[in-house]
Amino acid sequence: MCAITVRRGEEVVAEEVVEFRYEDGVLRLKKFFAEEIVLENVKRFVWREKDDTLHILT
């Protein structure tokens, strides 16, 4: 399992994310030993397995 970096444009939203879930415009990011990060109003994102990066597009 690899840690994922989450970006919105050039901004790093979260690092070392081990799991993410998306439902109805809400993206939930889970990190070890930390509270879940909840991002609302996410319409599109792309996860690139090649470099373990999730890019929020809108």
C-alpha cells in the first residue's frame, strides 16, 4: 500500500492518504492515526496510480 498525495491545482491538500472514498460530491480522505479529511463540492478528480497522486479538477 502506498501513500497518496492529494492536490487541487498546485496546492497540496493532503499527504500520506491511505484511503479515499467519493460519494455525492464528497471526497473523504483517510490517513493513519489522524481524523478523516472531508472535502465537499468535489465534482471531478483523477487518481494517477503511476505516481500515487489524486488531482481534484473542480
